[in-house]
Amino acid sequence: MSTEFKFIVRMLGKDLNGSRKVIQALSKLKGVGDNLAHYLLISMHIDSKARLGALTDDQISEIEKRLKNSSNLGLPDYMINRRKDLASGSNIHLVGSDLEFSLRTDREREKSMASWRGVRSSLGLKVRGQRTRTSGRKGKTIGVKKSTLARSSEKK
């Protein structure tokens, strides 16, 4: 059990800043927000004002274990990010690379079905009904390119 301060803490495949408070550091993980981090710390009786690097190795491993298997946390349904999952049919909460993988497979499933959402996401357009007249132009050319003939006629 190490009691020295750790400036970088490795958790769920990501390096977290140990000098940040525990809630803010945990919320840098994909799938963990401020509310879930606060709920987790309360259930483990850890001070939320403590720094992540000041926690013991046992506490860090316990946090990581609970985040991997969040079914035993007793989270309310509104805090779970995968309600009625298509593969399992149950409510699960995914964190980190598992969440990224499931989102990628969801997008690929939508594309293979050729649904409206799949077609829009494959074209790089907005999927959820947002307006695109003036927004959503990231990565696209805006405006008209002036030709060299038009510039030479302006000089005369």
C-alpha cells in the first residue's frame, strides 16, 4: 500500500491527473460524469474534496473495479447510459473503451440497415433533426472561389 502522492494515475486505460480533485479527475473518463463520480464516492465513503493522487492503491483499484462492474453499484435507471441494451436486453453502464466500441457498433448497425440515421451519419451530416442551413459546415468549403480571370479583369 503506497501512501506517496501520485501525479499521474492510470485508470481504465487512461492517464488521469492526480493533482485534481477526485470527482473532476474521474469525470475525464468516458462514460463517467460528475454525478456518477459523486455517487460512487459517497457509496465508497471517500472524501470528494480529496485529490486523486492522495488516494491509496487499494482505493483506486476499488474505484476501477466498481466502474468496470457497475451493475452492483445500484445506480438508478436515469444514471445508466445503456438502458435496454440491444445485445443483452438489460440495463448496463459502459465506461471507457467499452462505451466507444458499443457506439461504433451502433453506428455500423444503423449504416448496414440503411436507416435514415445511418445514411446521415455516413454522409457526415447531422443525425438528430438539427437544421443545417447555416450550421454543420465543419470540414466543408464555404463560399465561392474567385478565378484568376476575374481578378485580372478587376485590375484593369
